[in-house]
Amino acid sequence: MEVAPENWINIGGRYGAALKEYSEKFPFVIHGLSLSIGSPAPLDWDLLRAIKAFMTEHNIRCYSEHLSYCSDTGHLYDLMPIPFTAQAVGYVAERIGQVQDFLGHRIAMENVSYYAAPQQEMSELEFTNAVLKKADCHLLLDVNNIYVNSINHGYDPQQFLAALPGERIAYGHIAGHYDEADDLRIDTHGADVIDPVWSLLDAAYEQFGVFPTLLERDFNIPPVHELLREVQQVREYQARHQKQAEYREECAL
Ligand SMILES: [Fe+2]
């Protein structure tokens, strides 16, 4: 299960007790919303101290965040595109390093959707890979974001996926999006996952092996039994690839 720590830090009472009960029963990861790793403002150490304590309290397996920024002196509650420049690679990697040193373990950065690429010097792929390498951090692989970006910015999503460092994947996201126009998709998490995105997940498991994968759904939420069909589809993909991997291993013996 994944929760946004900002929604749960300092929540006590009935809700806090329920979260504690769940986090003792199920494996949990946290997906942050306001670290703002690319922000020109200093890192929010109060937030990081709270996150560190929250991770210990709830035995959190992984802290993931977005490779973007959402603030300067105030929060915009939106994910802004970090310029794909060498200077930004150095800046962001240094800040990820500070966070990792403070927490005592690696964090996972998510490839995000973006709708403008200001001051672009390199491709999204080059930028993402350079940050992961320089910061020595994990990747939260969002296959829907790859698909959305591939339409909006005109690249081949399968080629993009194949060029990512699979060994850095901590876990994955899959989601639906909004079809605004033939050349414009919006990453909404408000619709069913479409077939080309399922194909990307399939290709990711094939290339990198199976990894834990979370279905993101933020609104237009269907009845739970319908939603769980998509979760079931993730499980079926995972089981199939797991079986194939075991078979290949057996054959190699
Ligand atoms: Fe995501």
C-alpha cells in the first residue's frame, strides 16, 4: 500500500490508529507530494525530520518522490518541469544526496509527466538517467507517464523504457489518463488504464523482471470490484513473467 506522508503525518485519533493497524499488517511505501526536489528554495528539513520519524513508526519500505518541483517560497500543489540541463542534473542530484544521507537510505524518484520543457539542453531520457546515476538513487517507474510524455513530446515509449536503468527500479506506478487530443494526453489518474500502457508494463516486466506495482486512481473511481480487475491484471502479468523467469532459470541449469 502507498500513502502520501503529507496526508498522515501528525494524524492521531481514530484515523491514526487505523493507519497503524494497517501498517502493521501490510507492507507500506510512502509517496511524497511536497519535497520539491528541483525547487530553488532550501530543502524542507522540518518535513524531512517528520518523514524520517513516520518511516520508523510505520516500518515504511520506501520513500518515493517526484522528479519535479512544486514550490519556491510557497506551494503550488502542482508538479513543475525541472529544466533538462546539466546544471539542473547537478543541483537535483546534490539535493537527493542530502535527503538520502539524512534518511540513511536511498529514495526513489519518479519519472513525471510534463507539458513544457523550459531551457531544454538534453532529452528527458538523458536527464532522468543522469540524475539517477549522479544521485545514486532508485527509480519509481511510472509507465503511464512514459506513455503520456511520448505522445505529448513525440518519442517512442518502448525505446524510452528500454533505455532506463532497470536495476534501479524500486517499484512501479500504472494509471489511466485523459485523452484531450491526438497529440495531447493529460496525466489525470481518472480513467481506466489503456492497452498501450498495459503493453509498457508488460515490456517493463519482460526487460527488468517483476517489481511491485501500484494502480493509481484519484477520481472517477468505479465500484471497487471493477477497480480490482485492474489490480488483478497487474497480478496476472506479474505471475506470468515470474513463471517465465523461473522457467528460463530452470532451463539454464
Ligand atoms: Fe505516478
